[in-house]
Amino acid sequence: MNKLEKLISNELRNSFYTLKIEPKNQENIINYLKRIGTKDINILKHSFRVGKLGIKISNLLDINPNKLFYSGLLHDIGKTKIDKNIIKRSNKYKTFTKEDMQIMKMHPLYSYEILKNEYNYSALLSLWHHEHQKDEYPPKENFPIEAQNLPIYKQKEIEEISKFLSVADCYDAAKNRNNGRFWNRKSTSQEVERIMFEEREHSEKLIENLYRNGIFK
Ligand SMILES: [Fe+2]
Ligand SMILES: [Fe+2]
């Protein structure tokens, strides 16, 4: 087992066990994560954290934890299709350009394409994970046609559950990654909290709930 495989299996062993993930799915997920890790180790670590946050959020809200675990781990898999230099630049202040951002904004569509046949539910959540923010993307009219024409009940569910994924994603990015404001240092807890309410203004009640219950700290 190489270093990357070891990291992945160490990170996931407990969650796989607790959630009783079948061996076939374990193997699939590990293969997807290897693709992410080969591209960029920061995205891989972010994916682990969002997956684990997803389990905690699900337990609090009493929803099936597999949905947010799978989609937390795989939501950014689309970034594996983006040029390595752009990914590299996204980690550095000043070198990441507006043009890079336009390309980066394609990643939810790529995630959907990669996942749709095997994990359709996670594919849809991934497609939606940047839809709940001020500067939302991609435009819904650019969604693949089948994702635009879901039955209403399913559309509503995806919208709701992807909001949970979106706040977990935003929280982790604000806390652990460059977030466009403090590129040279990590944000303080207070700054993270402010970013959460500003960036996910439509999820105010949910964010309050997650802070009240100690999931966000
Ligand atoms: Fe993303
Ligand atoms: Fe993300």
C-alpha cells in the first residue's frame, strides 16, 4: 500500500465500519479519492473533512448519513478534470486569476458527469453544492437536461440536502483553506462564523443550529 492509499484507508476505516459501507462501495470510493489525491492533496483532505462533517450533520438532523458522507467525500471530484496549474494557482494568493475562476466554476458539472452512473444521488448533490451561495454556480440552465427535469419531490429533496452539503463545504473552506479573504493565514473562529452567515445567508437557521449543537465551533 503506498502513502496515499494508507492515508485514505486510515481516514476512512472508522466511518466505513460505522456506516456499514459494503466492500464494493469502499473500493469504489477509495478509487475516486485516489484520483483526487493524485491531483491535489489539499482537495483530498478537504473531502475527508466534509464527508465526516456530513455524518455529524446527518446524525443531528436525523437523515441517512450515507448521503452526506458519500457526497462530502466526492463533491469536488470534478476538480480532477481541471488543469493542474489552475488547481495549483487556486492555493496561492494573487496567482489565481478571474479566468481560472471561470474554469474552476465548471467543477460541479464535472462532478455530476463523473458520478452520475454510479452514484446518481451524490452526483446531484455535487451538482448543487455551489447553488446556495451569493455567487452561485453553475447557472441552473446549464444543468444537464435530466437534472433539470427531476420530479418535483426529488428536486425539493436535492435542494434541501445539498444545502447541508453546501454549509459543510463552506465551513471547511472558511476554516481550513484559503477563502479569498485571508490568504496568508487561517481564519479565527469568529471570522469563520461571520463568513458562514455572509456566504450562506439563506441557510441562517441551519447554521445557527449547527453552532448551537457544537458541530460548528
Ligand atoms: Fe466545490
Ligand atoms: Fe468543496
